[in-house]
Amino acid sequence: MPDAHARDDEEGSAALAPVLPTASLEARREWHMAAGRWLLSAARSIPKASKDWEEHGSAWLRPGALFGAVIIPAGLIHAALGLDDPAACAPPLAEVLGGPMFYSYDDFARQGSYTALVPVSAGQDWGMPGTVAHSHRGLLLVPAPGVIEPQERDPWWVVPLDGPDRLCSPDRLAALIRLGRDAIRTAGDGDA
């Protein structure tokens, strides 16, 4: 049976570093491709959206049939996490939400925003003040699945897609937003 670890003898150490089997890396890659295909099916024109993803890193998709979308001002997320940088927010958001979220620079009066992909029913029933449930009739600019690093002005995945139909928990998202609102309220009380 092959060893599941590789030796790191670069500096004479005998430390073992885990090696993922090639099959699991390939399976993970296929899973991400499936997530991208699933997301693309929300496009008016799949070939055009696919080309836009390839050439521009983002494409216009229509929430409402496969997923809902909730747009949150960056200030709410940053207050909830006590962080002010989208890249720094990525690990705690991934842990808390259990689903995909991307960052856009130009929403909410150029404050920036986070967009959580949620189940369709949650997107239709969403009513948290200070956030916006994206219309199922409107188009949403969505980054390509591989766009997971901060972009100069374009949207990018803070919490990447982890597979088809894996969406954010609406309850966890609502709790995070309440936490952010409470933190902002508390900070405002301290300034008075």
C-alpha cells in the first residue's frame, strides 16, 4: 500500500507532509466543475455566460429558480466579525455560513457588499432590514467559480461554491446579520 505521506527532507528534516491521492484531487476538481455548471444553468444564455466567466471572470445570472441571493452591506458583515477586510473575513464566513458568498466593491453607495447564495424559498421570504433579497427577475453579476482571490473591481468568491446546490443556511446568515447590527448599535452607543 502506498504511503499517504511524503517526506520533507529539504532541510534534513524527516517531517511527514500529507499527500492527497490523485483520485481525490481529481474528484474535488470535478465537484467544483459540477458546481460551476449548476450555477451556469441560471444564465439566460449558458454559452454566453460561460464565455463571460472565461474572458471577464464574471457573468450575469438570474437568481430565483436554483438559488436566491441576499445582498448585505459590507459594514454589517465587518461589524459582526470584527474585521474590515473581505479576505480576512473569508475563514470565519466559511465556518459560519456553510455556503457560498461573494464580495462586490460597488454596491451600497460604494461601501461594498457581500452576496450570499441561499435556498430559493429563503430568498423569496427574506425580510431582514438593511439587506436586500435580490429580485428573481433581476440579473446578478456572479464571479466565475475559480475567482477566489480579491479582484481590483470585480466580484470574487469569499466563500467559494463547494458543490451543486450547497447554499448558505438562512438561519445562520440571519444570526450573523443580527450580530452585525448589534455591534454597530453598541459602537454607536459608545460614541454618544
